[in-house]
Amino acid sequence: MVYKVVLTELAQQDFNELDGSLKKRAAEALRKLQESPDYGEPLGNKYGLNLTGLYRLRFNDRRHRVVYQLEDKEEGLQIVVIAIGPRKDELVYKLAAGRVR
């Protein structure tokens, strides 16, 4: 089954700001999500941030993350990407927490 992956406007900006090699790796991660949202891991309370209901998928040798949530739509499960970015200093998690509020 193929799932629909949708990037929010800000997540699309995150993707566009990646350099060429990172874009390729991020695109591969997004293709994995199209195949199955189970590739990611659920988040919860991380680093003092409430990320319950969000998931992460690691890429680029675990240095970058795709943070997403699942939405149950009439046409089926949809994967909504909230943020794409480096894990360093929890940056991607801080972005995601600010974007879902």
C-alpha cells in the first residue's frame, strides 16, 4: 500500500533549504514513509518538549530527522511532515513543537 505524504509549507521550506546530497537522502526517507509510516518511531516528551502524537524518521546516518504526524482521512491514512532538519541541539524537535502549537 502507498500512503500519501504531505509536507506542510514550513516543512517544504526545510526541505528546500537542504543541500543537494541531504535533499536526496531526505527524499529517500520520504519514499520510505510512502511505503509505511511504521519506519518512524513515536516521539513523546523529549528534551522537555511535548511531542506526543508525532513520529520521527532518522536519515543521513542518524544526524537528521523527518518529524511527522499521522492523520486519518476519508481516503486513508495521510502522513503530514511537520519539520525536516538536524537533530543537533534538538533543533528539529524544537521546530516541530513550535509548529504544532
